[in-house]
Amino acid sequence: MSQVFVNIALSLDGYMAPEGMTLAHWDTADYKDWGAKWGAMMGWLLKQRYFRENHGFGAGGEIGAVNDMVRRTMERTGANIMGKRMFEQGEASWPEEAPFHTPVFVLTHEKREPWVRPGGTTFFFVNDGAESALAQARAAAGDRDVRISGGADVVQQYLNLGVVDALEIALAPVMFGGGRRLFENVREPLPQFKVDHVLAGPDATHVRYVRT
Ligand SMILES: NC(=O)c1ccc[n+]([C@@H]2O[C@H](COP(=O)([O-])OP(=O)(O)OC[C@H]3O[C@@H](n4cnc5c(N)ncnc54)[C@H](OP(=O)(O)O)[C@@H]3O)[C@@H](O)[C@H]2O)c1
């Protein structure tokens, strides 16, 4: 049966994005050092061959258990859901062939026609809430899974709806000291998880938690 999963990277002190990483400072990565902090959290991913090929970064890159995990995550995903702030940063930086290759449902108050990219990614802009976006994503995903891609605001909404079957976190040993914190605004009844799988690497520990 199709699952709903979150798959994100997290700083050791619990942030999904460093302070200063906003569209307003997109071209000044030295602002509050956000570029270096983001790169340190994502370093493990940027090295993986599958990720590099999917983002048009060229040949080469690591192969192995982490690369396999990145590929499996993409292959199991039949639809993505993301927030407007994640989308607008991606719009400014993804290659023309956006790296999702599925329908993507963008939660936003902005009204906008679907944005079709080459390579199978179409962004649909959803104005009627998280539950509607999930219903549309489930229908689009078919037998495959629905990935809640981020950012923090959107992940929190799905945790509060109690629909997250698996929470996959790449915990990187880097401190941000501020930014977009993952675990805030999470309300009772709190979702409960148990550890399902751990993959340790030098740049991140990959933990998969599943709902109990
Ligand atoms: N660490 C990771 O793995 C990871 C993954 C993904 C993203 N990120 C980072 O996370 C940051 C963004 O996270 P964020 O928490 O600031 O923002 P976000 O979750 O990406 O987007 C929040 C915005 O989406 C819209 N939205 C959300 N829920 C809505 C709803 N129910 N109805 C209508 N609109 C809704 C609102 O924008 P409007 O009102 O303007 O439409 C809201 O301000 C970025 O820096 C991104 O790069 C990190």
C-alpha cells in the first residue's frame, strides 16, 4: 500500500535550513554564512552519483549504500508535496529538467496555472490546504509513495495531521544556531515513531523512523 513519507536533512541542532537562506539572499550565500552551512548539511548528498546525475552536475560521484538509498527514495516516489518557500528557491535553482519526475503539489496561497517541466515534473499549485494536496498526491502516485519534501512548515502540518508513515532524517553533524526549525508547532496528540533502520556515514547518520 502506498505510504506517506518525509525525507529530509537536518542539522544536529534541529534545523532544516539555516538562518538567512531565503529568496531575498539567494545570490549572497555569504549572508549569515547560509551557503556554507547548507553545504555542510548536504555534503553527503552532493557527493552521490545518482543525485549528481539527476541534478545535471555531471559524471562521477560515490556509489554504495547511501547512493542506493537516494536512488530508492526517488524510485518509490510517485508524487511530491512541498511548500511555497521550498518551491520558490527551487524555481530559482533547479535545472530546466526539475529533479522530481513526478507531479509536485505546491501548497500556496498564490493562484497559478500548472508549470510543466521537461522530464515528467509538473508543479500544481494547491490553494485549499494540506489535506487536499495529500488527496491529490495520493491519486497521482498510484501504487507508489507520496513524499513530503519540505520545508519545515509543511512537514509540521502533515505531522499534525497524523498521516506520516515514515520519517527519514539525514542528521548531519553541523550546528546552525538558528533557521527553520523542524520540530516546532507540533501538537498533541503527538505522532509516535520507532526506529526502523539506521545507515551511518561519515557526513550524516540516516535514520528511518516508522509510525507505531
Ligand atoms: N533540510 C531539507 O532537507 C530541506 C528540504 C526541503 C526544504 N528545505 C528548506 O526549508 C526552507 C523552507 O521551509 P519553510 O518552513 O520556511 O517553508 P515551506 O514549508 O517550504 O513553505 C511555507 C509556505 O508555503 C505556503 N503554505 C504552506 N502551507 C500552506 C497551506 N496549508 N495553504 C496555503 N499555503 C501554504 C505558504 O506560502 P504562501 O502563503 O506565500 O503561499 C507558506 O509560507 C527552505 O530554505 C528550503 O530550502 C530543507
